[in-house]
Amino acid sequence: MISIEAAKMPGFASLLGRVKAAGDFTLDIPDMALNIGGHGQGFIVHEALDWDPTANEDGTLGGSLSLGDDVYLYAVADPSGVATLVASKNITVPDGHTAETTRRIGGFHVGRHRPLAERYSTTFNPPTVIVPNSVWDHHHRPTCDPTGMVEVIPDQLWADIYLSSEDGGLWPSTIPLSRHGATPLSGSEGYSRYLDLPYLAANAGKRLPTLAEFFRYADGAPQGGENDNDTAWSSSSNSGRTATGTVAKAVSCLGVVDAAGNLWEPTLDHNDVGSMSSVDYEWDRLILENGRDSTENRGEMYHRRWRFWMAGGRFDNGARCGSRCADSHNGPGAVPSLTGLRCVAPARRQ
């Protein structure tokens, strides 16, 4: 067996570069040294350029990549000391292998891509590819689970590709997921803007974005239409939300889907009257009597009639929906079916 002294240390991982998208459906893999399986189990991974996941998989990909796929890369221990690479849709262990003989080293999302050259284009049909800024590895990733996320500020911030949907867990342990083709959560499930949405985000190790961060990751997404759903789910005749990723053109230049239309995105930014007059302050139980824990006694809130900044627009806002759409009249106590959730997370620091 090849002796990899440093990689014999449990948890050790060293990459000479980053895993990156090479072509529409291939990757460039850097040289690595890894520990797989604990004490003394050091392995190397040789550089692989234009590496094809579909030719090196465990059977879960079915020989091809499809819109909405989340794929994980595993290093598999080998007696030679040179680990092999396997792609899988499994987030824990690839089929046919065990946790003791594999280590997850990266992954990517297959989605629609809008290049900068097609920024705000209403005629461009984004192709399905490995989303370049969704590719992550052991070092280059957000602090949370990277599934369904894209890097939107280099080495600083990652954002969910899709509006959040529920994982099926019971409140208050529900974890929001970023998935293609899912029903995005909203006040229709009883979530309040002020109390519950930030709680959900925290369950996933994430937070709500700021308005400035929304403007960043929504950039390039075309404006909605008044009487059609061609560029965003925004037609004035729509009666409600739609599944994430329904509108093919509704993707930003950073790979974020439905940043315009479908559901409002709450942000961390607030707006208040800015007055110190006592008449502008009020004790308010309404905010705390809404949401998933509305039956619990949790005190009262003393505030200056502040409001949430929301972004993107909703399913029937027509041409008002867009990458710079924002609204600050939304009360924090509301539980509206018009409001969804998109989460962000900081980049992992090495």
C-alpha cells in the first residue's frame, strides 16, 4: 500500500485545488490526500480532468444526469492506496459500499444555467447542466449541508437554489429543503414571517438573506409578465404558488430559481416609522399570537409598527415581479400564503 503519512490521521483531507465543473456534465477533480475509515487509513486521489459522473457511478444515476438531481462524490478505499471516485444520489453512502470504506468529498446540482451574456434576456431558454457554482468539495462549501445551494459571493455566501419546501418532519423540528419540483412552503402551512421562518432556517443551519443579498443572487433573472408565466410565475390570473422550477426562464445568472415571482422572499431588513413619540409605540400581542405556536403564551412585544422588507414579488404581481422588486409594508405578525422562504449560509472557513 502507498504510504500517505499525513492522511493516516483521522479526518485528514487535503485538496490541491477545487472540484470544478469542466463541461456541461463533467468535472475537473484535483489531486487529494484523504483519510478514509480512521487511524492509519491514508489514501490519495489522482487528478481527473473532464471526469464523467455517469461513467463512474453506483447505479443511482441510471447512466445520465437529469434536471433537479443532487449528486454526491465519494472517495472509495482501495488496497492499492489510491482511492477511486464514485458518484451517487445517496447523501450517506453509495450503493454497494459502506461508511467505513467511503468518504463524501463533494457534490453538485443539475439545474438550469443562465450565463452573464444572457442577463435579463426574456428569449433565452436556460439549458440543463451541472450548475457551475453549485459544485462543492470538502473545503469549498457552505457551513451547512450544501445540497441544492449555489455560491453567490465568492468565499463568503451560499444561497438556496429553490424556495424552501418542507422535509416532512413535525414542527418545530421541520427542516426546510431546497428541491426542484417541490411545493414551496408558505403561510398556507401556518408559518408566520417574524417567528417561524427564521426558526425554520436555523433548523437547517441557515438564515434569511438581507435585501442586498437578494439583489445579488437574483441578478439577471428576467422580469415577470402581466398575462403570462413565460419568464416568471407571475401572471395576474394566477391563483396561487406553483412547484419550484416550473418556469424554465425564471433563473438568475447565479443559478437561483424563482427569485422573481411565485412567492415573496422575506429578508432580514426591517422598516419602521423612525419616531420617538410614544404614540408611535404599541404593545402588540398579535405578532406573538400567530404562527405555528399561536396557542402558547409568550408575552407581548413593544415596537414602533415596524415592517418586513420582502423581495421578488408573488404569483400574481405581473410585471412588478423581478430581481429588484421589494416591498416594505408587510406586517411581521402576518401568516400569509403569499410569503415563502429562501435561506442563505456563510462559506466554510478553513
